[in-house]
Amino acid sequence: MAFIKNGSLFDSNKCRALYKISGYCLGVVRSILKSLFPIVLLNV
């Protein structure tokens, strides 16, 4: 939460970009897990 207090370093646009990047990474991880889950279940 330090970057929110330091408003001079991080403006709202940078925060939005960070949220978009983190959301995109979460989506990629979810899709990878979804594709790997059936394989793991079949191997067990």
C-alpha cells in the first residue's frame, strides 16, 4: 500500500495499468490451470 501513499510516484494511470497487467496474468494462470487440471486428474 506504500505506492498509494506516494501519490507523486504513481498516478492513477499507472495504477490502472498495473491492475490490467495483474488481471491479465491471473487470466493466463487460470487458463493454464484449466488446461492442466484434466491431465492431472487423468494421470491420478
